[in-house]
Amino acid sequence: MTRIILVGYMGSGKTTVGRQLAMALGVSFYDLDWYIEMRYRRSVAQIFRESGEDGFRQLEHNMLHEVAEFENVVLSCGGGTPCYFDNMQYMNSLSETVYLKASPEVLAAHLKMARVERPLIKNKNGEDLLEYIRESLTQREPFYMQAKHVLNVDLLDNYEKIAITIDLLRKELGM
Ligand code: S3P
């Protein structure tokens, strides 16, 4: 039985790597944000607006418990998932977990293009965005570092490199 959960900051490539890894291993791929959106028929941004961040974290926690028990899956979770409740401990108890680790500069470059649908950073740009990432990454990294595996993905910026990353990840996981 294969069950792998990818954790890491927004923009670290969890969805891209997760989808490719699932394909390479011949298992299903789930993205926790998409799963939440499908189950509640509301976008993550809408949930933040209507229920606040606390409301979102509660739904995220509940939905994690629903998907994390599926078998033969790769799951990418949200950037904040490991940092609330006992979510990280729970994921470690039933799965291989991998932290996709990237520097604040690389994350900022990825996120510049995709801020709009992410409520926590939608109004941040340039130095503000970088500063926010630096600060919140410092708070979040102790949670991410509890993952069973850590993979540096700073170089992950084209398809060839994604393929190399998947190979490295499979070696690390022995799969
Ligand atoms: C969040 C990350 C997002 C999403 C929500 C909150 C966070 O997921 O869950 O906007 O707290 O870092 P991605 O990491 O997939 O962008």
C-alpha cells in the first residue's frame, strides 16, 4: 500500500510534484485544497471570506482526516495544514511524509504569478511578499521539518528538473 503526503510552503510545487509522482507510481493523486473545494462547493478564498481563517482550518482538519486514510494515493496538502491541530503528527502516523523545501526567494518568485487565489498573500507584492514569506516560513518550518523526508526543490523550475526531482524522491522513498 502506497500513501505519500507532500507538505511545504505555498508555491513549493506540492501539486506539480504530487501529480507527477502519483503518475510515476501508478496511484491516485489528491490535492487537499481541491478536495475541500469539491466537498463544500466553495473556493478556498470564499471559505476564508465567509468563515475566516479559523473556519477554514477546521474544515481543512476534518477533510485531512477524510482523505489521509485513502489507500494508494499521493496527497498534497495546503501550506498551512501541518501547522494546525495535531495534523503533522496525524499525517506521520499513517503515511510517508515529504517536505518540499524551498528558499523564500524561490517561493516568492513562484508566488508572484499565483497570488490572487491565495487569501493569505493576495495583497502582497515585491519586498512585502518576500518579508511575509521569510517570517511565516520561520514559524512554519519546525512543523514541516517533522516530515519523515526532506527534499530540496529550489531548482524545480522546468519539466526536466521535475523529472529529476521525481527520480530523487522515488529513490529517497525506496519506491
Ligand atoms: C495556505 C495555503 C494554500 C491554501 C490556503 C492557505 C497556507 O494552499 O490551503 O490558501 O496557509 O499556506 P497551497 O499551499 O496549496 O497554496
